[in-house]
Amino acid sequence: MRLGRTLASGQAFRWKWDTEGRDVEIAVGVVGRHVLRLAQDARGLWLLSPDTPDARASVLRYLGVSGGGGAGIRRVEAGLAQDAVLARILSHTAGIGLLAQDPWEVLISFIISANNNIPKIIQSVDRLAQSLGEPLENGAHAFPTPDRLAAARPRTLAVCLLGYRAPYVRAAARLVAEGRIDLGGLARIPPDEAREQLLGIRGVGVKVADCIALFGLRHTTAFPVDVWVRRAVERLYFRGRQRTLKEIQAFARVRFGPLAGYAQQHLFAYARSHLHRVRR
DNA sequence: ACCCAGGTGAGGG
DNA sequence: CCCTCACCTGGG
């Protein structure tokens, strides 16, 4: 697993790079109540702080490297490489892992992501944590709990620059806070059922539902289609011909099966770095 | 002044 | 189903 590629792959919004006065970059991020500082070099992955058993367990679970080391991702990429297109792409994107994130945080973060840009998504999530999350060390804050977010005043949400998404965020927080939706339970039911339930949440459309399924529930059949993935699929598999969303999802399902979510990660990363935009 | 950004919801064919 | 449009907001 390549730490840098994984944390910068767009699945999580709470990581920053601290490169000041060092020869290796240090990733600083908040996972649960831990403010983690991670680094990776030729010898391996390092948890610089906090150096506690609890934090270690947290990191291993979050990065999905516990039990089997890098064997999991190796097997996944071997499977993906059966596809000639992905085999070529992997030379640029290998090492992107799937994080095990809190579905609640994923739900809210990706409602915010709709029709938005990544720097601003990060800013909004930061401000939500700052204004509603539990204070942690060094001025960092945990992601807000459903209760706190559900009870947030409009004034507070306005500071977070959510725009027209603010009512969606608050309503979703209420659903979770009041127990009217059980995010943990969604991970244990068939992916299609989980997807339907997620689509019932205002502000959650097909793309966001698939992101929650993949990044929060770890349903790896999910294949979130955003503009970049659509671009990659149309260009690399359909000779640049336009396809409908349904066609792309059907294609991904039969072509990649349970590896679809991983395939999406690589196609997304490749598109962002190699497939520039063209006007239609 | 506009257009864009990891889409969604409403309204119509 | 598929298509079209408006949409908070900050940055080109």
C-alpha cells in the first residue's frame, strides 16, 4: 500500500502533508479521536504519533493493512491486471488502498462533495470539525457526532460554507441521530439494499450513495461514477463514445465484479492525472 | 462577467 | 429511464 497515493485518492478529506524541514513527508490526519502522524519509506509504514496500542490498532484497521500485510492489495491488483486497460493504468496508480472509514463521516463528507470542488470540500469538513467536533490535541478536532450536527444552528452551518447542502447535511444528521437509519447495519445487508436506503436520504444521489457504499461500508462492488470516471471509462473502453450512467454501471459490474470499487479508484486517479478535460 | 467544481432534485418527455 | 436546469460558494 502506498500511503501517499491512498490518502490523496479522494476517498478521505482529513489528511494534510507536513513536509517542513524533513526529508520524508509526514501525513497528519484525524481518525476517530486520534490525531495521527504517519510516514512511509523504503523500510515500511511508520506511526510517528501517538505511539499507543490503541492508536496502532486504529491505524491498522483504518488502512486495511492488518492481517496479511500487503497481501490483500497485491491480490486485488493481480486481479485487476487481468484487464488489459487496468494493467496499463496500474503502472501509474498501483498502491492505492481502500480505507476503512466511519460511514457517518463518509455520509456527510460526500453529501458536501456534490457539485463542489475538493479544496472547498476539505475546507467545509475542517470547519465542521472545528466548530462542532470534540477538541483533540494541537487544535485538531474530531469529526462532529450525529447529535452535535443534528442540533447545529443554521448560523454555525453557514460558517462551514455548505451552501444549499446545509439542510441536507442537517437532515441526514437527524436521521442518524434519531436512529431512523442504521449506518452500521447497512454494512451487513446486501449492497443493493444498502444503496436503496442511502438513496432515500436527501442530498444522496447515485454517485454519493456509491461512494458511501464503497468508502464507508466497504461494498467493493460499488462503482461510483463521477465526471472523471465517466471520462476514463468512455475513453478507455468505449473509444470515446458517450455512454449513459446505467450503461457504465452495467459495464463495470460485469467487467470488474467484486473488484469494481478498486477499479474505480485506479480509473479515477488515472483520469485526474492523465485525461484532461475536453469541451463537448 | 462568467465558468467551473468528484451531483442532486424537480419537472417534463 | 433520459434529458434539462438551477444551485451556495470560492477560485480562475
